[in-house]
Amino acid sequence: MGKKRILVTNDDGIFAPGLKALVNVARDFGEVIVVAPNSPQSGTGHAITINQPLRIHRIETFQGIEAYECSGTPVDCVKLAKNILLKGRPVDLCLSGINHGSNASINIIYSGTLSAAMEASLELIPSIGFSLLDYSFDADFSASEEYVREIVAQAIHNGIQDCKLLNVNIPKLPKEQLRGIRMCRQCEGRWDEEYQESKDPRGESYYWLTGKFIEQNAMEGTDIWALNNGYISIVPSGHDLTAYKALHNNDHFHRDSSDIGVHVSLPGPR
Amino acid sequence: MGKKRILVTNDDGIFAPGLKALVNVARDFGEVIVVAPNSPQSGTGHAITINQPLRIHRIETFQGIEAYECSGTPVDCVKLAKNILLKGRPVDLCLSGINHGSNASINIIYSGTLSAAMEASLELIPSIGFSLLDYSFDADFSASEEYVREIVAQAIHNGIQDCKLLNVNIPKLPKEQLRGIRMCRQCEGRWDEEYQESKDPRGESYYWLTGKFIEQNAMEGTDIWALNNGYISIVPSGHDLTAYKALHNNDHFHRDSSDIGVHVSLPGPR
């Protein structure tokens, strides 16, 4: 099997220790190109920058590796990588993370890390988003290193079947308490939120988001169950949001123009 | 049926004509509260603001209606509405839009308008995102007004079955060419992107996103097919991204700690 080209990105920014940990695994599997935000972008979801220009600068943060910092969001990084920096150089795999903090359950929707991986998957590039359940900057990424390496190896050698995106979450545990890797479905959950309300130095009110994740129905088979039981969770993920069950039970929305009292006059031959 | 409380938001900002059009429909169905971004937020996806504080100001843009502009994203608007502005006042319905431009197919993922509606749906509030396939500021929202009214009426009187979120897209057509409303599934599609590359006044390179949406497999039953054939499309939508088919065909990722050569020592009784 030839040398692979691997795009690595994240949402915590180019200087995050989690990115370094992922680059250090990726470099053993082929040619690595890093394109990551120049500032933390947690919670940016699938945001793209359309109302302003983007900047990219080559940097020498990772020895012997082509790396760029970008002024945009994680999804912008992937788009710029594909369309500008890697134009004509196909990418075999995209790795995003390792995120400082959980992206299990519903958090995939808010996550810049997973959105970057999803963007690459939309371009049909097999993609994996990694997250460690430790929000601190000094999180320890070494305990799970062999598992991360194993997941990347499997994705390269045996592929990802029937989807292009894996959402991998790693419990915050010492190596000897990690029990293995499990394929899971996305658990239900929600954020119970509050805002810290305060006044700025000019006496103006402001609100700062805070909150607590509440897992729901975390039964066996879900990513939250796996994480709560010492396993690394992998949720194979897609991007079709259609609620298929609902598709056939909402006929009351079906209307023809005559129901609205309008006679349709179609333009010439279609 | 008692008076309903309806939260209205968007991603084009508090002064967008599409928001005004939606408020003018919503006000006929109950008490309306508007919370919308104070600047355009197209393409912000499901972004939330966690690294800085948020501001809210009451404004008198809509006669007789409680309205606020917010410094955050569309999802921030919904969170602030629920947790601060409407605390203790339950919301019966959330309407987002009317977006200036399509959110059909894969665009639901990039859309601030639909992400706001999805955020409300995660809070179990029935929610509808509306989009007109016309990107111009001066888009004509009058042609589809009766259809928008009909969809809101159905959601209020007969509910949304088996999901909490509808993604409604409206073709850019005169009223007499709109053929009706169809329930659809999300069409496949992707963006064929380019970046306009140029130099700023200081000679520094910048990149500005541009691109073209490419529909794929737009067969009957998809939202793109409906829109191409003169129908308003409704895609009932959820938030479970699990690729269920892939869940059972990727056993090569399954690992126990012994496969990694680690003897697991669990902490005391669990």
C-alpha cells in the first residue's frame, strides 16, 4: 500500500496540545499536512466564513511537516486545504482533533472538530474526529495514544464501511483503565443551560454561556454508555438529517395550489 | 385553542425583510417574541458563542411586538430567548427565517437559520425554518405568503408528527407558478467551491469563498426535485447523525484492551 496523504485539523487552534498528539500519530502513516485555525474555535459548529476574506500563513510548528494557520473556522480550514493548499494533491484521510473535551451525543452538532471532519467527508474523504473527555489545556493525550493509532491504522488498511465519518470519543482514564473500543450509536442528550449575567466596566449588562450536559437514555449501544463504562466510543456518522419516520405521517402539510385558491399557470414547455 | 407564544428568529439579522415577512405571518397566530442577530450571520451553522459575552437590546422595530437584537449567532439567540428573555414563559412554536437563499439539501448543515430552528427543536419546541430561493436583500416574500401561513397553521392546529423540525424551502416563482407543498427527503448535494484570491492594500494575500451548489440524485421525493418542479419542499428533520448501516459493518474497529496488550485494572467496585 502506497504512502498516504493525511490532512490534520482541529478546532482548538494550531497550538493546542491535542493537535500535536494527533500529528504525532498521523506522521507514522504517511505525508501529513496540517491546516488549523489560528485561534480557538470551539463551538463554531459547521460555520463557514462568507462575509470576509480569509488569511493563511505557513508555519514551522511541526518539525518536517507542511503546516498552515488560518484565520477562519475549522470548516474553512478544510475547504482552503482542498481548494488552495492541496489543489491537485488528493487526500486519503482527514483527522480532526484531538479535541479538548467531549463531542459525544448531540455535541457533534456544536463541534468545530467534528464539523471539520464532516466537511471532509462531504468531499468523500474518509474522516475521523477525535475527542478526549478532558477540557483542560494540559489534558493527557498519552493514555489513549495506542488506541488512536489503532483506529487510524484500521481506517487506512481496512477502510470505513458504509460511511465516511467516525466520531471517536475517549474517556478521561489512565491507560490501564481503558477497556477497549466499541462501535456505538449517538446517544440522546441535551444541555441544561444557564447564563452568567454581569455588568461590564461601563455598567452594561452581558451574558456568558455556561451549562451542563444531560445524557438521556444512555443505554448499552450508545456512545455515552460506552464512555461511562471505560470504552472508547466510535459513532459512524452521516449528514442526512431527514426524519424518515416523520416523512410519511405529516400529510396535513401536503397542499396543491388549488387548495390555496390559486390557478397555476406554468410557463411554456418545461 | 388558547393563544400561542411564538419565538421568531433568523440568520440574516434583525433588519432583514425576510424576518419582517415571517413576523407578519406569525402575529396572526398569537403572541410573538423576536430575538435575532444584530448583524448578518449566514453560514454560521450551529455555532455558539462560548469565549465571549453576549449582549441583548430591546428594540422597537416591529410595532406592538417584543423584539430584541443580540450580538451572538442564531443559536445563541434561541438559547438566550429560552434561558433569559422568556424564562418561565413557555414557547409553543419557533419560526426561523424567512432566509434569503436556499437551505435545501445539504445546506441545512451550514445554515444559521436552520440551526436556530434545530436548537429550539432540541428543547422540544416544534420548529420551522423557512427559506426562499432568492439571495437578494430585496427578495419578494409575498408570492409564498399564503403557503407560509398555511404551514404555520397546520403546525399549530395539527402538530408535527414524529419530529420537531421542518426545513421549508420555497422556489423563487410568482404566486401563479407555485404548484403546492410536498413532504420530501433531503437531497444529496455538494458545493463545488473556489476561492477568489487577491491582495489587500498592504499586499497581503487573501482568499474569499465562492462556489456553486451541485445537486446529486435529485429524483422525485427529494427536496431539490420538488423545488425544481415548482413545489415548496418540507423536509422533516432530526439530529441523530448515526449512520446506522455503518454501525454493523465496521467490526474491524472493535478492540478489547487485551488486543492493545494492556491488562485492565478497574478501580474498586463500580
